[in-house]
Amino acid sequence: GATATAGMNLTVTFTEPVTLAPDAITLLCSITGPVAVTVTGGPTTFTVDPATSLADTESCTLTVAATGVSDQDSNDPPDQLTTDFSTSFTVADLCVAPTVTIGSVQGSGDATPVGGQSSTVRGVVVGDYEGNTPGLRGFYLQDEGDTDPATSDGIFIFNGGNQDLVEVGDIVTVTGTAGENQGQSQISTNAAGIADCGTGSVDPTPVTLPMLSLTDFEKYEGMLVTMPQPLSVTEHFQLGRFGQVVVSSG
């Protein structure tokens, strides 16, 4: 009953360590047909990687064959599943889904005007901060803009873990919940809400210091910028943890 994106991997988790036969897990879809899969991981949680992207709107069934699963423990005789297990899901291609501009999620104020609501945006990854260092657990996404100079065209995407889902230059579509964290607007999602839609680029926006007001920074929040002037590093306390330095003009 779940919804998966066209290119995502699937996960199968058992309640105890098991050994899988090479053909223990199969995937059958209504449009694509039988889909070859590569199964890695274990002995409890396995990742199922389809060999091809799935088709938009099709329904798929993942099956775990009972005869392909063997219990690893020695507390009882080696046993297997009593029956085959299967689960079905539908596929939604986020790359063709309707989107809103990032500027409409950012708004022109200090906080997002759509906090707590689901939003779907599409843009280019301009900063990838997934993984353990720095520990931001997400990435920055920027779109082509909404022609409103008061709203930022970039936003932070919090994916909630240390996944390596994107790279700088990827065009991705993201569906998630808008909110605020540490004074920064963001969209929170997971792997199911992120779809890889190709590659692209964004030109950095020139920014010159000083600003007349601290609020003037809001319209650049989360965007790729360039500062064509000499700047001085005045603090680097958060460099190791968040990849952050403080710079000043003059």
C-alpha cells in the first residue's frame, strides 16, 4: 500500500539473522514486468536494488520465497518461512510531479509561511552536507527562481540520516514537510521523498557586504552565492562540526 519513487531501493528486514538464497527475493511490476534485483546487506536487514527504474503509476509486488530463507541461529533446528511473504506498492515518478517554487516555501519573512505543510519542490543540489562530517544530515537545493527578489530561491533539505542520496549538480524533486530549524527554513523528508531527475547547474548570486540590516540576509538563505570582495575569517569554531566559518568585511 505504500508509494515508492521510480529509482529508489527497497528494504527487507527480518526479526532475526537469516541466510538468503540468490533468488529468494523477486520483484514483479504491472508495466515493467519482472525486474532483476541485486540484494545486499544482511543478515537481518537487506537492501533490494532494482536493475532498472520503475515506471510511473505502475503497481509492483515484492515477494520473499519461503524456501529461499534459512534461519541462522542454533537454538532450534534450522527453519524457514512457513509461507511466501509479499508486499505491494505503487510507483510515483516525482520528476513529473507538480511543484511549487522554493521562494513560496521560504517566503519573504523570517519563517516559512507554510510550516507544517507538505511541499514538493524541484531544483539543483548546490551544497551536499549528508554523511557524518559535517553533521548537517542534508543538502541545499536551489531552483531557477520566482522573480521575487524578496524571497530566497534556495532551501535546506533535511533527510534525517546519513544517507548518500545526492551529489552537487543533481536535479532532484523533493516532497516533504516545511519547517524551521535553528532559524533556517527547511524541508524534512526521507529517501522515499527524493527523486533524482538528471543534472544541472546554478549560477552563484553575487552578494556584497556589509548589509544595511540583518534581515537583508534572509533573501539569500540557502542559496549559492559569491562574494566578489576581500573578506576576513573572524571565527571558525563550528568548522569541524558544521563546515561553518564566519566572515566579515572591512
